[in-house]
Amino acid sequence: MARWQDQDGLIKIVILLFSSICCAVALNEFLIPSDIFSGGLNGIAQLLHWGLVATNIHVSTGWFILAFNLPIGIMGWHKIGPKFTAWSFANAIVTSILAIVIPEVSVSHNALLNALFGGILTGIGIGFPFRFGFSTGGMDIIAMVLQKTTGRSIGTLTLLLNSGIVAVAGFFIGWENALFTIITIYATSRMVDTIHTRHQKMTALIVTSHPEEMIQDLRSHLFRGITVLPSRGGFSNQTNATLMIVISRYELYDLKNTVNRIDPESFMDLVTTVDVSGNFFDEATQERLRQMRNRVE
């Protein structure tokens, strides 16, 4: 069964190339020509590029992105592990190369369109790698290191960094450019949230006449608790069981496949879950449990 977390290397390479193209095009075709800045380290790279251009020194934004990611990649390799860092660093390298190679040409002379489409493309370039288990490097690796070493969120640091980018853009270029930068950062965050849905949780209520087979199959793919509720069909008057399971949205593909394969006549109701309390395994815990089970087998 194809699953998000088990995609082979070829699929990840395609996603990596697609992501890098999106980010590089967003920079060179939409943001840089209009002096609009993205968030994170790419935004800092743009500011350095803009500062040097103002002094008649032209250094591509891609070189700055590459320079930032070299020490960050080394730190991530030691603190996070080779697999996530290697894919993320490769993504950052390809993005840097494309940002150097692709010419800086303005697709549109409308600053609002450039801000929106630059933010959307950047969000696409960030969201899909997250969905397939790696990142675009930079602040993403720093976030992982901070979470792993301190257990704290990077939200405050990211907010301060992006606020600094907006402030610099406002003071040195113009407050109109700063406002367009805010639009870009917002569009990026919304697109990432749309694509990268791992943090979203759902409750599935599955009415089936084959509860034992379904529970056994679900347990082989999902490390989630399942509550069995005895039930009876109001129309058919036949006894059945209702299975209740809370999942992350990225697990929905596996869940639907299992339910349709075991009992095509079953009924499934999906409800958005606002919050959970108790023992809800995150992805890292699930991966450890999966490795333990594979060693036992």
C-alpha cells in the first residue's frame, strides 16, 4: 500500500526538484524584482542581496542561501540525524543553485500580484517537502534542533525574525514594500498549512459488521487506539460495531484504504477534532514503535 511516510527515493527526488523550482522562481521572478521579501533565512538572504546591489555589488541570493545552510546542515546532522537533514540540505542546495542560475526577470509589474504569487509559490515549495518527511532547510532545521534540545517552539523566534525583515524593508526601502512583505509571509503560511496537514486531527466513526478483521488490519498500519462501541442499524435492525479512532490528517489515506478493503459496505463518518488530551502518539513515537515491532517480527 502506498503511504505518505513510505514513499521511495524517486518520489522524494521529484518533490525535492519541484519544491526547489517553486522557491527559486518565487524569489527571482516575483519577489526580488519588486523588492518584496519572504520570511525566514531566505528573507535575510534577500536583504543582503538588496544591500549589496545598492552598493553596485551583485551577488545572487542563492549564494547567501547556500552560505546559511552549510553550518545549519552540519548542526542538523549531529542534532537531528542524517536522514531528515540530508534530504533537507539537498533541497536547500538545489534551491540555491536554481536561484543562481535562473535569471531575475519580473513576470508582473504589479507588486500585489508579485507578493501573492511569490508567497503562494514559496508556500508550495515549503509545504510539499514537509508532507513527504523533509524540509527546505534553513529555519526548518533550526526549529527541529530547538524542539529536540529544548522542547520549545520556534514560533517566537520566527515571529521576531520576520518582524525584523519587515522592519528593515520598511525603514530602508519603503513601508509599502513592508506591507507587501507581510502579504507574502501570510500567503506562504496559509499555503503551508493547506498542504502540510500533519498537525490536523480527525475523529473517524466507522460502522462495520467486521470489527475484528478491521481492527487487526488497522493496527498493522496505524499506531492508534481504537474504541469499540456496540451498535445496531436502525434501518436493517442488524447488530454491528462502531469503531472510534482519532488520527492525524496525513493518516487518512491509510485509514480509508483499510476500511474499503476490509468492509466495502461499511459506513465512515469523519469529524474535525479541535484538540485531544491523553496519549496521542506523534509521528516520531509512531516511527519508534514501528521499528520496535519490526525487530520483534
